[in-house]
Amino acid sequence: MNRLLLVSAFLAVWSAVTGQTVGLMLNAPEAFDGYTLVAPATATRTHLIDNCGRVINQWDSEYRTGESVYLLEDGSLLRTARLTSEVFNGGGIGGRVEHFNWDGDLIWSYNLATDTAHHHHDMAYLPNGNVVLLCWEYKSPEQAAAAGRQDEGPLWPPMLVEIAPEGAEGGTVVWEWHAWDHLIQSVDDSLPHFGAPSENVTRFNVNYGPVTGGGFPGGASGGDWFHCNAVDYNEQLDQLVLNSRNWNEFYIIDHNTTSAEAAGPAGDLLYRWGNPQTYDRGSAEDRAFFQQHDAHWLLGEGPSSTEGQDPAMTMLVYNNGNGRPSGDGSSVDELILPWDGTSGMYTLPPADDPTVPFGPAGLDWTWPALPSMDFHSHNISGAERQPNGNTLICEGNKGRLFEITPEGDIAWEYFTAYNQFGPIAQGDNVFGNATFRAYRYAPDYPAFEGRDMTPGDPVEGNPIPNDCVTYPAPADTGSTAGFGTRPGHFVRIGPNPADGRFFLQAEAPIGWTLTDASGRTVLRSSACAFSHVVETSDIPSGVLLLHLLDTRGLRINSPRRVHIQH
């Protein structure tokens, strides 16, 4: 068993002893040091925390989040907000965008929430300050039938709307794209868009997928047909990627168009991947995604990346894994896109062979290798690649955030400690802490320049004291320094106060001594290990000093106080 697995095993025991339910579970030296943005789906507050789970900044709104939240380079917060609707009742409903400065003042807002169009889930911030909103638009049963849809009922196809902010509460629509402009149907040659989906692979088959029942998402009274849940912008290519949960694929479209051009062939799909059944070029066995979230460009950074690879070619996806043939279980998936840098185009399937789908044939990297229920979030969730090669994962339903190394070991773990009622008390049963996504920002991110980054208290109520420290990577190599060279070693003690025993866990093998106030040794361990169980039942109540020892038996840093209470 490697070191990080030992750490994880120790923490499972430690958490059981202390009753820990939220907040920081693990911060190992292998974690990428930075600041993580956390916005619980049920709450109106957004937190920025350090790797020890301590609050650096927070922002409050009058509205619960509409899912996505971003920290911009100027230190401001761009968040979605939830507005109710009598027409649109699908999951991820938003309707409002809010822009706060670092100090928490609302400096701009914009509502897009009508009976015919409603923002939801996500948005993309553009370099010029504009915002691209992911929206539903309403199509009546009559409009759906006129387009060749055979199922009765309304449809909510996706559209993208680019807003140029104006004033404190306004904006101008400067660009838009509608999936409804890019349909194909093969049932009625007297209706528009007639043709074979397998021969029109850059268009949407209007008869793919039934309207889901049960009232969510969309349901009997609506038609959240695609259930798109993510949009991301590639500045280098001026392209957008749109992710569809219900169709189990993502789409790349050209943003370098006018709205009029986007309504025509120029707005057809540049690329799609995940489920070739949607365009009749595959079967169920060819499906790669299972209600996935958070498709976004990696810009060539990842385990599958190769030296000299075009930065436009890598996509990362949180694959929720609902309905896998092997059973429900999530994964984080990465693929290299078939991008031709010379022609500036994605490779399309051959027109003369309607059996060949969009490539690649499979994923280039996935974690875990064999998905299981041990890691599963049936909706929301996301993943983000860190500069050191680690991957930060948001297992959204559980409010669980954790970071894995390229080898798949857990280096950092945190459970969202806030819900609609405020901070969750440590040890309480946890509910309402589901988290759409989480983003980590490096210490040198421009937003932090000149800011007071002094950490405050942890988010949770009644936090468990710990000796957590952060581990900034050396500037020369990007790797962690050797044990015994950095101030404040990662050492966790719990419970503290202790009754019959306490547990000790460290980043590297250590020994220890317990001394009283006079310096007399009360207990000592000559064996160096990553974790220790220290029996204290025979020690009188009082305060002792815990001294850490390196492999040479030399003391490391300042002693830690341990309270013995019987």
C-alpha cells in the first residue's frame, strides 16, 4: 500500500473517532496549493477557501445559485442565480446572472427569464467582458410537429445568447445561436429539414429521444429535450462547446459568426462526440457517455497529452455513469479531438459510409479504470486539471471535492460544509450540500494580487482543531520539498482533547515523544511510520507536548499541545 492510501485509511479511522462529517478530510503535500471556489447548490453564499478549508473570502446573494460560479481575474465573482418559472421547471434552472466585486458589492445583474426563453446551468465569460448564456427556448407542440417531431408535446431546445453588459442591470444581445436552426428529420418529406440523419451528421435529429416524463427534467408539462448543462469557450479557436446530458454527447460550434450566419450552415456542428446513435451511425455499444457533465477544453494539459500537441485538441468530461452496462458508476474522461491544425477543421466522418461515426474510437484517459458505485454522482459534478497534473473532482451529489494525482491517489479531500440554512455543524448529519462544480485558482492568479489572503475560520460550525498547513510547490521544480525542510509539517492529531487514545497521521514517516511541562518524557515511539495510535488511558488528565521526530530521531519544528481528558 502506498503512502497516500495509508493516509486515506488512517483518515477513515480518524473521522469515525471524531465524528467528522464535513470540511477538510485530507491535505497531502502532493495536492496543488491554491484557493478553491465552492458554491453549494441550495445556498446563497459562495466561499473561497484555502487547502486547509479556511475561508479566504465569501460573497452573499439574495438568490440561491443557478449552478455555475466563476472567479474572474480582477477578483470579481460572476455567478448564476435561480429564478422560478411557470413554464420552465427543469433541473438547473437559473434565469439571472450576478457580478460582485471582491468586497461583495453587486455591480451588475441581468435577467433572462421569460415564458419563451430561460437561462439555465452555465455561462461562458469572454475576454471582451461579454457573457454567453446557456438557455432553453420554448417550442410549442404545434411548432414541434411542424418541424417533423412525432412525439406530442412541447420542446425546450438549447440556445446560446451573448450579452454585452450595460449599466448596473442591463445588457444587449450581440450574438445568438439556436439548435432549432440546425435540425434534420427523416419522417416526412413535405416538412422542412428532410433528410437522413446519418448523412447530415452536423445537424440534430428532431426525433431523437423522447420527452422525459415525471415532471423532471422537463417532464409531462415541459420538454427539457437535450438537458444541456455546460458551455465553455476556446479563445484560441473562437469556438464554444455545449454539453448535453440527455443526448450523452457534446457539441462544438463556431462563435466566429454573425447571428444571421449562425442560423444557417455556418452554425451547424463543427464536431460532436459521445453517442453516435443520435445521428444513426452507431448502436448502444458505441455510446461512451452516460448523462455526463462539465465538458471543457483542457488546452493540451493532461495524462494523454503529447509534446507539441495542438492546444485545441483535448477535452475533459465528468461522466456521471448512469445506466452503464456494467452498472452505475462515475468516471472522469479525457479524449484528444481529431483536429487538423493545417486545415483548421475537425475531421468529419466519411460521407460515403454511413456506418462510421465521429472519431476518436475511444477515450484516451479515464479515472477510475473500472467505474463503480464507490464513486458515483447521478447528476451535477465536474472535474478540473491542475497545473501539477492532478485532477480536482467534484462528486456533486455528495458535496465531495477531492484531488487525485496522475496515478489516481487522493491528495486532497473536502466535504462542502454549507447549505441553505448556513454552516453545517461538524458531526451532524449532512444534507443540502450538493455542489455543481468547484474550481481551484493558483496563488499567482491575478485576482489575488494586492488582496489580503489571510485565512479565517473553517466554513463548518464547531470545527475540529487540526494542524493543517499548505504546501506551496518550490518555484524551480514544481515538486514538493523533502520532509523536514518546510515549516509546519502536515500532521493531523485527533481527537484532541483525547480520552483513551488519539491518532497521529503525517506526510512522511515520523516518530514522536510526549513530554509534560517540565520536559519529562511521558511516552515515546522509536518506530517511524505515517500513522500512529497513541494510548493515553494511563496518563493523567492535563496538557502534554507532542514532539515530532525525523528518521534520525531529531525533533522537528515546534511541539503540539495535546489535551488529555478522562
